[in-house]
Amino acid sequence: MTDPRPHHYRFVHRELPRQILEFGPRLTVPDGGGSLLPVLTGIWDDLGRTLPPEDRLPSHGLDCRHLEADGHPLLLVVLPTPVGATEAHFVAAVHPKGTKDVRYVTLEHALSPLDGSPGTVLGEWSAEGHLNHGQGPSPVAELFVAAVAKLVTPKKRGFWRR
């Protein structure tokens, strides 16, 4: 299995979740101030300056946009192409409707322990730590957004009739 690159890993699993969980739901809706891409690029670059030069990565491929998924506002972050296990293809900061909190969901690059074939894992960071939600969709933005919506949408409670 390929180890994650420190810059990519720390951005996705340390710095960005800390920022998003701190600033909360207001990051999930556009505020009229333009794109958050310059802010994200600044966070990426600032993190890089704390790393040895050989561990620094360019921000090529980093992007973001505000979307709505099944009525839940979210910020979709596209990451530079992952190469190591646990590096992420995408991150979503999603504010599930009817709640006060934001959730930070990742689509992580994974390699099968059986044959080394590539796949994905749907993960989540919260104040309590990292959750693994199992196999994720193919690394396509629309499929990830749909998986996030399904993850955060409360399941309807039904009842059984005879």
C-alpha cells in the first residue's frame, strides 16, 4: 500500500477539518464574497511552509464550489489527485437541514489489500474522531455528493403492516 504524502494527508485529515468544524455551517453557503478557493489555497500553502521542502505539494487541482444535495447545503472541495492511501479525492462540508452542526465527509483513496486495485472509502471527521463509513462510490463528484446526501439524510422510520 502506498503511504499518504504528508502535505495531502495533513490538509485533509488535520487542518481542513479543524477549520471547517470550527467555522461551522456558514461555510456551506455562499456569502456573496466570492469563492472560498483563495482561502483554501492559502491554508494549503501555509501548511506547506511548515513542511520540509521535499514534502510540499503544489495546489494544482484544488477547487471548491457550493452545492445543495437533497436540500442540504454543502461546500464541495476537490483535492489534487490522490496517490497514497487515505489521501482524498473530495471533501464535503455539509450542513444537514434541521441541525445546528456541520459534518466533514471525505472520499478517500484506498487500495485493496487483496490485489492492490484502487477503490474508495467514505470517511468522516467529527469532534470525537474519524469514522469509516465503508466503501465509497467511484471518485466522481456527483456520486460523492449523492453519497454524502444519503449519509446525512435521516432515515424515514416505517412500520410493518400485515
